[in-house]
Amino acid sequence: MDATTQRIFRFAPSPNGFLHVGHARSALINHDLARKTGGRFLLRIEDIDTGRTNADYEQAIYEDLAWLGLTWEEPVRRQSEHFGDYESALERLAADDLLFPCFCSRGDIARAVEGREGDWTRDPDGAPLYPGACRHLPEEEVRRRLAAGEFAARRIKIGQALAQAATLIGWREYGDADEPRDVRAEPGVWGDVVLSRKDVPASYHIAVVVDDALQGVTDVVRGVDLMPATSLHRLLQILLGYPAPTYRHHSLVLDEHGRKLSKSAGSKSLRALRAEGVSPQTIRRMAGLPAGIG
Ligand code: GLU
């Protein structure tokens, strides 16, 4: 297979906790598909939220993946090395007049929608859609507040962005199947979503889209819980002129209560299972995968 057709997969964990069986499922599916198709397998450490990530968790990711029998291409990619690339992408969107500065705190937004909770739409992450106070601030006021040292997040002008994309947005989706289907994107459900804020200069959405383009990722394989985000990612890819990867949002590993695994739900980490004597082959089975690397 030559370099132009070689498929590129990535596993992109955030080092803010220990990996659990749900992460193992994602990593193993990516790795197995790369093997099966003669593709490349990248590991990307999503450490953009520097306040919530740490080096011990990162080290644990390497150990746990190696224990599972995975190998990945060196060097490991890391988001913290690409702040400049994220900023360039944000500046391109700003140059197209697709961003606006927003001075609202979460509290301001909560107050603005107070009493309207029942009929106020929320985005797929559960945050209230931006009610719009800063969308129409006079330029003069924006300049004055920025000059006075007030920090502004940057939000996308979603209506304008959709108008500029001027196309039906969608993607090829495999899910858990062997054959893809076409999915229609609905980026509007995110409203004027934040693309950069004070503590995180590039949001997950902008970072992941820039990284996948930069690293030539052809196949994004991740949990179905991230499927709503893909609508927004496809919009950003179109606005930034990036190619469209193919997506596989695989089903999740659920606990005995039918909930997805998470640190907050007390799901056992891979290292805790390893300490109990569980083997990598058993983890594959717990992750819903056939024995042996496919
Ligand atoms: N870093 C994200 C997570 O750990 C995954 C992002 C992605 O695969 O696009 O949930």
C-alpha cells in the first residue's frame, strides 16, 4: 500500500485519569484496524487542558497500552505542542468574521437563562445554548474592555458559519458495522459554542480538528458518545478547508447498570484489573473484542 492510500488511525486519550476498559476498547479497535488495513497507528496525548492533566497519568497510558500488547508510531503526538497551530486556525476563522469575543462567565449565562430552564435548549454537552449577550456588543465596547485587561472567550457565530459552509454537511459513518452509511451533520445544535477560553486557549473541538488534519488522520475511531461533536467537527473542517476523515463511532462498554464506564462512576482502571491478575486477553474480551489482534 503506498503512502497516498495508507490509512491513518489514532487513539487520543486525555491524561486526566487512568484508562479503563472503555479506553481499551477504543485503543484496540484503532490498533486492530490499522494492522488489518496495513495502516498507521498514532497515539495522541490530548493534554490541552493543562490544569486537569498530569505526567503520571500520561506515563500510565504508555504502560497500560504496552501491557495490552499495543505498539504505536513514535513520536507520540501531543496537543500541548500545537497551541500555535490551534491559534492559527482560530485566526483564520476570525479573519472570515466567524468568531466573536464573549465576556460572559458561566454564572452570567446561567442567570440569563434562569427561569427558562424548561424550554431553554442545551447543547449535546448539556450547557445552555449561548443566549447571545455578547454577540452584538459594539466594537468600541469590546476594544475598551480588552484594553482594560478583561478576558474574552471566543465563540463561533454559528449562523454565519453555517451560511458560509453553504453545503449539506455530513460524513461516512461505520459505527460497529463493516459497511459505512451517510450521516447528516447538525452543527446548529451546538449554538455559538466556545472555541477558546482563558484556561484552555483552544477547545477540544478546534484542537481535535486541527490535529486530525495535521496528522493526516483518515479514520477517526472513537466512542459513540462523541458522535454529536462530529457534527461540529465537520463544520470546522469545511470552514478550514480540511479533508473529511471517515468516522467509526463504536458502541461503548457499559457497566452492570447500563452506564458508560468513567472514573466518576468508579469504573475499575486497567491497572487495578492488572493488579488483580486479569490478563490482557481477558481485557479484550471485557472490551467486547475477539481474541488475538485482528
Ligand atoms: N481526548 C478525547 C477523550 O479522551 C478523545 C477525543 C477523540 O477521540 O476525538 O475522550
